[in-house]
Amino acid sequence: MSTGAERSLRSQVEKWLGPTSSTPVRVTRFSRAHSNQRPCVRIELLLPAGPLGFFFFRHRDGTWCVFPPETERLAMHAYQGAG
């Protein structure tokens, strides 16, 4: 099970981009994913060769990931009635 610190956007940015004081990181876009209206953020790492960007998506459990959450699908349920 992941801790709150491991689930934060900051920890995911550090994991994927490894920013240092000499390579600053900035948020370049904050919006909602079209498929599920959950937040998504574009983070940009400023490198000498040019900017490198990643999108992070907020999942239902509160984690931030580089892949979008699965879309919710309709489901049919059958319930046994009282006999």
C-alpha cells in the first residue's frame, strides 16, 4: 500500500523527472481530462536541449499517474429478491 507522500503529485514528478535546482520544473497546464473530468496536469522540465513535458492524471484513489484512469463503464447487476 502506498503512503500519502508516495501518492502525491510532487513524489510522482520527482520519480519520473528527477528535478534538481539546476533543472527547474514548472506546471504548464492544469485542466480536466475529457473522458472523466478528473484533473490532469502537464509538468515541464526545462533542459538545456529544450523542455521535456509529462502529463499526470489524478485517479479515483487519489494517486497521480502518467496514464489516464480507466473510463467507468455501465454495468448490469442482478439481485435475488426476497423469497
